[in-house]
Amino acid sequence: MTLDKEWKDKLTEEEYKVTRQCGTEPPFSGKYYNHKEDGVYRCVCCDAELFSSSAKYDSRSGWPSFYDSVDKNAIKEIEDNSLEMKRIEIKCAKCNAHLGHVFPDGPNPTGMRYCVNSLSLDFDGDD
């Protein structure tokens, strides 16, 4: 079985489009956009820890936003010049899943906004 077939078997069609084909969910539509529970956001593909709820904030962008990742090695940053824009794409460092983009317009202490598709995330709440 090919890796692509394995992803298609594991993920929903929407999760596959976002994580494996670099898609984007519509703004204000994701299940984690207005999510307020305490815990850890994980990669929907490989379960890697990516973001903590303590770094989540309301950017009013329409997507879950974080000012930092749980570990600098958890996220890969890749220059993205698609759509005639210069952006930095973020991917899961473990499985290469597309997560979203990072922008230098976030709050302190980092000044960064990791703008993430809900479809690329799972959530583990604090018990």
C-alpha cells in the first residue's frame, strides 16, 4: 500500500485536502476556531504535539491562531510564493502535513501568528 493510500484511508476527505494537498478550510468554519479548552493541539495525521492552548489567542482571522508552537522542532517553515503572495507555510516536522501559515503580526511575547487549519489538528484536553 502506498503512503498516499494510507493517508486517504486514515483521514477524512477534507482533512486529506488540507494536510496532504495544502488546502485551506473556509475562515470561521473550523471546529477549533473558537475553541477555549485547556490542552494540547496535535497533528491529525501523526499525533505529534504542535501547539498548547496556553499560546492560543483570538486573531480575528477566522482560523485558530497561536503565538508559538510547543517546540521549535515540531514545525517546519517553508517559503510559499503561491497565489502571488510571499508567505511562510508551516508543516508538521514529523509527517510533513500542511498546517497553515505563520505571519509576523502576532502578540507578545513572540510577535508571531501561527494561523492553522482546524482540519489539520486533533485536541487532547487536560483532565
